[in-house]
Amino acid sequence: MKKAVEDTRVEQEPVSIVVPAYNEEKGIRPVLIEIDRVLKEAGVEAEILVVDDGSDDATADEAAKAAASVIVLRHRENLGYGAALKTGFRHARYDWVAIIDADGTYPAPDLIRILAQRPDNDMVVGARTGMNVHIPLIRRPAKWVLRRLANYLSKRTIPDLNSGLRTIRKALVERYMGLFPNGFSLTTTVTLALLVGGYQVQFVPIDYRRRTGRSKIRPIRDTLGFATLILRTVIFFNPLRVFIPLSLFFMLAGLLVGLLSWIYLPRVLDATTSMLVLTGVQMGAVGMLADLIARRNGSP
């Protein structure tokens, strides 16, 4: 019974809700009204911070009309999804920060389910794996590849790498703020940073609706950016996870070239063999050096 009382107290801990928005005048008002309603029904004390990222429509005006709990922050120009989130993080008053998109894709009741899982976690993520998930077909192959890459590099199973619905301790946001990019890949960075860093992360299955308005995602460019970011983040926290496989690949390739050329060719390709093996040794050395630097800098 005592444990249940403690859980209730923590679950009702105040939270700052950050809503990044860019040209979302058609859909943002009902989204904010729904968020405000479900928070009040659940008895959760909260502030709703809408960050208008340089919109050239009436997004900020529509947001200000939604509810008394809404605070509108504005960028004079479009800086990016990640930049909007960072502005919200910096202005958040509470120890927990939650983020949710302004386009109506994330059901507000799922936000309450995520907030309820805060005890014993450092971050809770809404994984878009529910029964009624609508993700455009054109984006699914790239998301699958990126998720597989992230799973391998982080040594964890990640149901949803870049969900825009989650809650996280503000102290962790502040700790890793320098790593966060200004683009869409901020959520990917947060996910990998906490998983590779050994923090408690829970994924909660949620639904995902059709968005209101036009998507800001650029499939090819953003997918390449996500892949680069995954490698960069894992190298920052656990460089051996990247460099050791590369080292072994080049060394084995060198030995294989030497063996096959000795068997099937008039002469051994000694120069090629030596170059591949040496490259493998260098990759291993770079990985060890990067690992020492990461540990010296205090990476978890």
C-alpha cells in the first residue's frame, strides 16, 4: 500500500510540455485544447510551452487562443525542429519535460499514459507500434534500416528511434544539450544518448494519426542525416562499437586476399594484403584512442 501511495505522488509530478510548431495554424489550436483537457482530467500540473519556429502564418496567434496554460515562445526565423525543442527545454520550469508535435499525429491521451511511467525511468518514449499507426509507406523502408543500425550500435532493441512524443528528466537534457542538433534528428540523438549511456528508458506503445497540414520531412536528405547522426552519437559514447568491427573487417579482408592470391594467382598480392591489414590495425588503434578520450571526458 505504501508503494502505491509513493507511485501516485510521483506520477502527478509537474511537467513542462514543449510543443514545437512551424506553420501549423490549421491544426495547432485543437491539439493544444486536447492536451490541456487531458492534463486537467488527469490532475497533472503542467505548463504548455509552444515554440513558434519562425512561422509565416497565424500559428502563434492560434496557439495563444487555445488555453490559459499555453505560453507562446517565438523564433524570429525558422531555425529547425531541434532548435525549437532546445528553446522549450531552456524555458521549462519543471524537473520533467515532455514533447509532443503540433500536427495532431500523437493522441493527447497517450501523453498521460507516458507521464504515468515516469517512476524509475529517466525517459519514457511513445513507440509508434499501436494498432492504429499511420506512417507513410515511403518512409517505412528508411526507418527500418535506421532502426536496425541503431539497434546494432546501441546493443538495444529500439521500437521507435525518433518518436516525437516522450518525457525526459530536464537534468539529462541540460547535460547533453551540446550534442543536440537543430534539425529533426534531435529526438534520435536523445534516444541513442540515453540508451548507450545506460540510463533507464521505457517504450510505451502508442497510436499515430494522419497529420494535419503538410509534412516538413525531406525523406532522402533527412534519412542520410539520421544515419550520420547515429554513427556520430555512438562514436561519442562507445567508439569501439564502430571501430572494432571495421578493424576486424579490414584485417580479415587482407588475410583473405593474401590467401586467395597465394592459391589462385601466380604471385601473392603482398602489397594489397599489407595495406588492408595495416588499415585494420590503424582502425583498431583509432578506436582505442577514441575510447580513452570518451572515458576521460566522462561519457557513461
